[in-house]
Amino acid sequence: MAFQLFGGTQRNEELMVNVLKGDRQEVDRLLKRKADPNCVIKTKQSWSTAQSITPLYTALLAPKGPDLHIIQALLDNGANPNTIIKDASPYTTTDPYQSLLLVAVINAARSSEESRLLHTNVYCALRFANADMYCTPSKHHYKGDMSFANMDYMEWDMSIDSYLDKQNVRTVWEDLEQTFESARQKKVLEENLGETQHTVRRLKI
């Protein structure tokens, strides 16, 4: 896919292209050179038909599948997991105002058994970065085309629950949340153990 960049820099465009390609080395290099992990890129050739995407959305929806290393690198460099982008999914026909976490759930639901672990790890990475399952335009800052400004926020906010049921992904989401909670508890235990060991070492000194 060729990107047409509106109001950005070549470095940011390169970041988006390499996220799309899954080039870990180039993504890391560009982030070190201060490419913006929250840049918004317009795709296609005309403003009226353009789609707004961010590096995180691109990483989640890349044709070759999400790359956990790239997603984590973006998050570690300040990518916002709660940015709403209009028409963010050039590869699917799903609701254009989905949150990143909802996209991750849908990806997991559509994945094969062999790739489910990858999507689970992506989901957990987003949750550890405080991604909000119910991230909506009325709760978080919106970037991009404001043509939706008169939409009924509350109606869309409430539709997420019905979407989960309609798409048969509620069970998948609950399984992902259970896995994340186990990972979170394990992380807390490891951090507490590390603090205890550090304290013991100090007392011995």
C-alpha cells in the first residue's frame, strides 16, 4: 500500500511503511530517530476518500499479521493505545471507530489455533499499556477527520457490548482478560519478589 502523507514528515511516513512491512530493525531505528509513534497518516489518493491510520493500528492490521516486537516498541516509545481514528482499518470492513483493544479481540477471534498465542500476547501488551476496551470518541481524544462530530456518542459507546455479542467475540474477550489477569498477577509477584531480594541484599551489606 502506498501512503500519501498529509501534514506530516517523511520520517513518520517511513515509520508507517516499515510497520506495515514488519521491518523490526527499521522501525527501531526510526523510533530512535524520533519518528512519531502517534503520527496520523492519510492513505489513498484523495482527501475525501482517505483513511486515517496510526502506527499501532497499522501494526495490528498488517497483512502479514501483527508483530509483537513492533507493537511493544511503539508502546515503549509512547504510542497511545487509546487514540480513536476514523476508518482506521483499510484491511477489514468492521466498524471504523473500534478501539485498538477491540481490534485485538477480533483478530484473536478470527485467528487459527496456531496463531492464538500471538494475538493473546498482543492483547496483553496493549492491556499493560492501559488500553481501554471501551475506548470511545466521547472518552478519548480523537485525531483525524471530524466529519463524525455530530454522531450520537452515547449510542456508539453502548454499541460495543452488543457488538461483542453479535460478532460472537465476548467469550474470546473474556478468555483474553483471564489470561491478562494471570499475567498481571505474575508480574506483580515478580516485582514484589525483586523488591524483597533487593531489601535483603541491602540489609546484608
